[in-house]
Amino acid sequence: MNAIDLILLNFEEVRRRSIKVWESIPEESLEWKPDLNALNIKDMIRHVLDGEHYYHLALLNQGSLTSYESPFENRIFTTVKDELAFAQTYRKEFMNTIMSFSDESLSKVEIDRSDVGYVRTLGDMLMRIAYHESVHTGQLLDYMRTAGIERPKVWD
């Protein structure tokens, strides 16, 4: 297994566990949030899916985008399954882009996000993208605990 294969496996595992969490949340709880300033559950899910699309475009751009029109922005969130179905095309394009990278590009290509405080190698940036989703999945598990929603076992 090469580095790209391992990165793809990591993205697949992170998403598999996220979906396990997302699909276990009752529809009537999707609006729940821990306080007035927090994202609600459905907005957190959308943030992860839309964030991955943004990051994909930033990778292709080798840096932050000067403008971004989200394909999610004017969509009404109905169900988790519908949101995942909509995001599937973007996910597939993202994963195909990762497959197109060489192991050498992971350390040679730089992604310039100096507008938000960093410039990182492609490999580092890919790990950050997966970590972003993992963090939000952990937040949702905490939301579920606080709201009294049964949590799935993600450590299978």
C-alpha cells in the first residue's frame, strides 16, 4: 500500500464513521444545538460536506479561493440520506483527485492558505481535511450525549 492508498483509506474510514453517526440521529433532532451561537446538527453535517467541496477546490487551486459559490447554499436540507446523495458527486470528484496525486506530490506541492495563517504541503493538507471531518463528528457525538440521543458505536 502506498501513501495515496493510505490517505484514501483514511478518508473512507472517516466518512464511514461520520455516516454512522449522522444516520443515527433522529430526524426530529436535526435542528438541535447546544446553545444559540452553535451550529445545529443538520448545519454541522452540511458544513462538513460543503467544507470538503471547498477544500477540494482549494487543492486544485493550490491555495485558498478568492471566491466560493457553494452548491449547498440554496438547498433545503431534508434528510441526511438526501444530503449525502447530493454530496456524492462532489465526494467522488474529490476522491478521484486524490487518486491522481503521486506520492512525490504529497511533499513537493504546497497549498497556500496564508490568508488564514498557513502554507502546508499537499500531504499535510489532506490530513487536515480528514481531521476537520473527524473533529465535527466528535462534536456531534457530544451534541448527541448532551441532547440525550443514543450514540452509535463508531469504534468497530
